[in-house]
Amino acid sequence: MNPIDVPRLDRRTAIKWMATVAAASATFGHKVHAAESNITAAKVVGGGYGTDPDLTKFYKPGDLWPLTMTDKQRAAAAALCAIIFPGDENSKSAAELNVHDFVDEWISAPYDQQAADRPVVLEGLDWIDEESNRRFSRNFAQLDQDQQTAICDDVSYAPEANPEFAKGAEFFSLFRNLAAGGFYSTADGMRNIGYVGNMPLTSFEGPPPEVIARLGLGG
């Protein structure tokens, strides 16, 4: 199935992912941020979800804020997610997991950090389609994997990118960070890196005896 044909991510899940990524961003910060660029942040509308969102409610598009990406931008975002995090024996691709819809939710949210990221992502998605048409006369989502990879290779590491690809490299760095946050918030993404998390155990033997003894907790 074409990733763009996959039903949209439900907004309850998207909000959970956003909380995870926002917490990580607050701790580590974006590697590339719109505040460091010459791009002016676009206006964002919507009331937000407040300080205590109801994560048991099923939110429909428009309940919180309107989504931003056009169909063309969403197709480019899905294709880019699939290139950055392809499927393997441990997980589906990021596109199959609707990570591109998470990115759309993120840049559409009416908060300062998301508003600053919004123009970088939207203009970057337009740029990658323009570059794809310049090289191969087709949009990014229509290219084969080798062609998509060739474009990504030119923008994948900003410090070594040619000046003509500086804007594309800034976008790619931010998009990759957001996609990583979304991907590794999914069960597939966690399984991909071997993270077990809060899983029920059939038995629990406790800490090794030598650790108990070292801590002076033995009976």
C-alpha cells in the first residue's frame, strides 16, 4: 500500500506522541530550529489542548486545531519518513506507522515551539519536491528509492552540505528529529531498538544478592 493511502493517525495518539517529543525537545533541544534561520514563522490557529488533555477522547480533525499540510506535502512527508526509517524485520516503516501525520499535527499546533518549526517543515517539503522535479521531473513521492536517497544524501549532514543545499539541510535535520520522536514513540519503534518498557513479568527474582550485599540491605 502506498504510505499516503494509509488512514490518518488518530489525534489521541498524535497528542500522546507530541507530549513525548515536547518533553525530549525541552531536555535536549532541536538540533536545528527556525529561530536560527531566516524563515518567518507562519501564523498558527487553534485553541490547543490545555494543560490537562483528555487522552481517552477521540479527537476528530478540527477539534483542536486544523491540520496544515496539503496532500502534496503529506505525500512528500510520507515518502521522506519511509526513507529515514524504512521497514525491517522488527518494525513497519515510519510512513506505515503514520509518522508523517504526527509531523503534521506537530507543526499545526498553536504553541511557540511548533509555530517556529512549521515554516521550516512546510517550505522544506516544497523544496524537496522542487529539487526532485529539477533532477528527475517528478515529485519526491514519485521517485524510486535510489533517486530519493540521492537527494537525501545531499542534505543529510548540514555541516558538510553544499551552500546550495543549506536550506534543504536545515529542513532535513529538523524533519529527521521530529520523525525520530514520532517513530520511537510507537511500539514498533521501541521494539526496533530493543526497548521493553513496562511489560508484565511471569516472575521477579529481585536484585542479585551481590548488589543487595553491597548496598548493605541483606537480612
